[in-house]
Amino acid sequence: MSNMVDRTVRYVPGGDNKLLRHFMRLAWDLQCYWCRNYKDYASLEIDHILPQASNARERIRLRQAFGLPDDYDVHALYNLAPICGPCNKAKGAMDLTTVPVVINRLRKARRLAKGISKNVRRFPDQSALGGALLVAAQVDLDDPASRAVFEEGAPAVVQRLSELGTGKVDFHVFRRVEVEVREATHVFSLRLNEEARTAVAILERVGGGTLESALCMPLSDLLSCIAKAAESALEHHDDGMGAPDVESGEVELSNLVIDAVSYDGTTPGVMELGFAGEFEAWVIGTAARSSANGDELEYLQAEATATGRFSFSLVREPDDPIGEFVCDSVWLDEFAADTWMDGRRSAPWNYLTEDDDQP
């Protein structure tokens, strides 16, 4: 498996994995990879996506189900991700072959492996400064004494960091916004840096709007875009039985994140805010195609797991009512889907493909 990430950076059972855990948390943006909720830094631990404790028969079953090579290393970076405590307990009782999003998690872990490996390699944790910074990042803030020392000493580090450039000092805050669309409640998770916080403050305090209201129109359009893109993917489904005609699709969002918000005030009197983020969705529909003997149509349950990125703009003109923002269109900047017809997946998913960058 020479084209996978170098094995020297991997999980060490029973060993010191603090540095690996640190950079894994950062690479996943402090998200639990299973529930996809943002978590406090210290609440995320390293998890093996495909379990390390499974027996030989179970490991073979999982490798075959997910199209993995025989020498798949469960301790390698491409099988590791950060998880919160509640999800870690719940995941242990699941049959992973019945959880379609596992494929997406494996893909993301593999995509992030190279960067994590590079950061672990080059971080001077054995030096006095490197070791001190790692200890500071992982300090237990629930301990009163540690928290007092941290609050007193950390501002000096922040100030020194600012001397490297104003853009060096930033942080993210996380918000959850519930939006009612199509008789259902959907939750946006927002990851906001300084620029994004400023833009949201302009929308709310200057424009008189609320995220709960402003996001309704773009969310409805996003659901339509996902359904249309998934329908196209399903129409190209091929499990050896021929491509189907897909009639409809219902979109269930399992993850909806806004990770960038910007404000454009170049046009006098006009407020324009740009949003970007990512989604994961489960799409269920119906399909029809010729039966094996070609004499009649057979009707199938069509399913797809979809992931991607989206963007849209909200605009308020000078004459618009206070608090009203209009969304012209939503764009799918990235889209990928795995498809099933009556439980039969399209061409088997290969863990390694020629188009993917190798870690």
C-alpha cells in the first residue's frame, strides 16, 4: 500500500497520541465526525472509523462491504477521526454497513490525512516551546487553578501572535439556527470567524433581519438543488441492470454548515452578504426501468447519499422593508453522490481512485 499515507504517523495503541489528537481536532474544525456538531476542543477524542477491536471475520466483512484492500490499516490516519463521547458510545453498537455516510467519512479522513501527517511531522513538540504550546492547547479549563493560570498568561501569547500580522489573531464561535422550511425544522450550524461575525451583526443590527428568517428562502432553494442533482446522479446509476428514470426525491439533511459569511458594502445603500457552506443529505425517491427480460417496467426505491458545498447571496435594497433580505439563487459549488436501487449500489466504491490526491 505504498500510495497511502506514510505509516510512521499513525495511532499508537496504548501510546502517546496527544499530538496526533491535537492536529486531528483542528483538521476537522472541531467537529465530531459522527454527529457533525461542533464541540469544545477537549471533548473530542480519536476514533477508528472502522473499529480496531473487531474480530478477523468482522474485519473481512467490513473491508468487502466498503471495497477496501486486504492490507487496510485500522490505525492509519485514513481510518481516524475525532468523535465526541456520546457518539463514541452509540456508534459501538451499530452495524456500519447499514450507515451510508460511513463512506463519506472515510473519504474525508483520507483527504485530510496528508495535512495531518505533515503537521504532526513538523511540529517541534520535543522542544521547550513546542511542548509548552501543546500543553497550553490541551489544558483542562475545568480545573480552577489551571484556568486561572491560563487566563493570566494566554493574553500575552495572543499579543505576540498579533505581531506576526493582524490576520493571525482570530477565532471561531459556533451558532445553531433553526429554520422552518417545507413543514420541517432544519438546523444550520454556523462556524463564524471575525469577518463572518461582523457580517451577521450587520444583517441583524443594521438590516434588522434574523438568520431564522433570512435563511428560509436559500434553504428551500438548496433543497431543490440537491434533489435535482441527486436525481441526475440516480439517472446515471448503473448496477448492471441499466439506467433508470427517476420520478421524484425527498431530501433529508443530515448536516448543514455555514462556514463563511462576508459583507459587501460597495454599492451605497445596498446590503449584500455572501454565504458559503457544506451539506450532507440522504435523498429518497422512486425510479422505473425495464425489467431483466425487457417485457415490463419495474419500480424501485432510489436512494442517494449526497455531499457538497453551496453558496448564495442575500441582498437588501434601500427601499426594501426593514429586515427583509432576498436570495436570487443558490449555487452548488461541489456535489458528489453514491446511489442505490433497491439496496444495490452503483459501481462499487473504490477507496483509491486515480483522480484522488494520494496522501
